[in-house]
Amino acid sequence: MSLKKNPYLYDKKLSKSIYSLIYKLENNFLLKYKNNTLDNYKDYLQIAFSKDYIPCRNDYLILGLYYLVYDLYDIEDSHKVIALEYDKNKLHKLYKNLQVIKWKIKVNRDFKGNYLFKTWQNNWQS
């Protein structure tokens, strides 16, 4: 069975909580993986790009991206009025991380050679 564009690789029970978390700009929703609570974006992204079978891979990717932006924009501290108030090094780190994530989404495969994420850019993916 081909799962075009990953329509089933998320947990429907968690989707409302994830939407709410992002909408409210909170950081209090943490997933567990192998009985360990994940508390930073690196853990989420590492699981999202793991070659192992991850049943809800998209949840880890979305939360990893969200917590990456949340952390590097210091959303918890306060809103910034102008761009000069942001840490230039953190913004550069965010840009580099997003470039790596973009590349990994397009090319990473599991142990069986299947792409971890189907993308609209690569409709030839099976």
C-alpha cells in the first residue's frame, strides 16, 4: 500500500493538542518515545529522521520544527518589537537547521530504502 504524501503518519488523537499548542504559542506538550519524555527539539527531529519504523513520524517532525522555532525565537521570554532585538546567531542557526531539515525530508530513507517522507516535489517517489 502506498501512502502518498504521508496522510496516515500522525496520531489523530494528538492532532488537536498539537494544533492548540502551536496556536497558543505554548511549550507544555511533550511526547514520549520508548518511555522517555522528549524535552527538546533535537530529540524530536532525531526520532522523525530515524531509519527505524516510527508510526507517527509526522508528529515528531512537526513538534521538532515547532520547538526549534520556539527555542530560537525565545517565544517564552516575550515578543520582540523589531528584528534587531533577536539574536543574530540564533537566527543564523535556525536558518542552517531549516536547510538541513529540508534536505533530509527530501532524501532520507529507512532501512528498506523507502523515503521517510513523501513530498510534492518528488511525485515519482513510491
